[in-house]
Amino acid sequence: MDIPRYLVIRQALETKINNGILKPGSRVPSESEISIEFAVSRMTARRALVDLDNAGLIARSPGKGSFVKTKLDKPTLISVPSPSLNFSDSSTVTLKVLDLKETPSDQRLQQDFLKANEFSMIKGVFLYNNDVSPERLQYVYVLPEYYSAFIKQKFSKISPEGYLEWSLPSDTVSKNIQAVSLSASEIHYLEDFEKNDHASLLIKERRITNKKVTSVIYNYYLREDFIIGDW
């Protein structure tokens, strides 16, 4: 089944925002302009804009239009550990496979993958430790038609991200960063993590190849030694 038109429009505008074509503070095309450009109804155009608004990418002002959200007056720099693509040159970072199976999608992932209906995917859950301290909890969702061998990997020498890039290099990796509280499903995997009631930094990645979303990754950073300062 074809991807809903409002999701196509949302992805097109989100790509322009991420690539800097639509800069912070600049006006986003109106419902009328979108309906003409994409040959859709204004209702469909409005739904795409509402979706971008809910994602925190734009701000809508009644009577004035929609604008790309600007940075905070005092922006901060958050430094997180650089993901290791392989472990052959690191004696401190280790990876533990907590779950790896084929499973049906839910509504959230249907939106992430820009699909209208339920589909089958491979889900992996991984825990990264730096020495003995948990550093990152990672959920990886991939489409089996692109990464059929993902479920067979041991990930003893290469990380999931490293395998994805090696198997099918992405054209674009869009990222969304937000502060979240760990839910019961995350805490379930962190029984021995003494700070599991604290907030976590979530970085969501969407990998796109040939204009298709092939994988989505949720990285929950667990350590508290982030660097906060000016950009």
C-alpha cells in the first residue's frame, strides 16, 4: 500500500529542515502552498504541518503561519560518548544482546517508517557498558527485506550501527534528541542499573536509503557525565 500523502509531505519538509534548506525562524510553506505543490487537499496539508508541530520541528502561529523552531536564547552543548562501530580497538566498551527477534510493528514505528499499515520487522535490544557501568540502552528496528541477516549476527566485533552501514550504507541519517524518563519497558532491561529512575537522553535515528526508511534506532544514554555549555 502507498505511503499516506501527509507522511510524504512531512518527510519532505523534515528533510529540508534537517538539511538547513529551511532555516530556524524561516517560514514553512502554508497549507495552501503545500496543497498546490503536492496536489493534495488542504486537510492533508494541515495534517502534515500538525505532525511536524507535534514533533517539535515547527511552531504554528494562528493568522501568521508556521515557522521552523529557533534555538534557545542560551543553547547548550550536550556531549555524549561517540558510538563505537566496532570493538576490536576498545577494551572498555562492551555490548550485550538483550533481545533479538522478528516482531510486528506498532503504531509508533509505523509512523517512524512512514508506513500506513502493520508490517514485520526485526527488533534488537542492546546494552553498552563502559567497563562495568551501563552507558547506553539501544533499540534497533530494521526491515528484513533490507537486512535479512541482522537477526543472525552475534555483534561481538561490530556494533548494530556498524553492521547497518556495512550492509547497506545510508544516504541520510536524521536525528531527533530529547530528554525522557525511562519507562517500565526500559527499566525492565536495567534491573541492576542503580540510577534507572533518572532522566535519560534519547537520540532517535532514522536511516534512509533510496528515499526509503530502512531502519530506526532509539539510543537511551544512561551516564550522567554529559558536558553542558555554550554551542
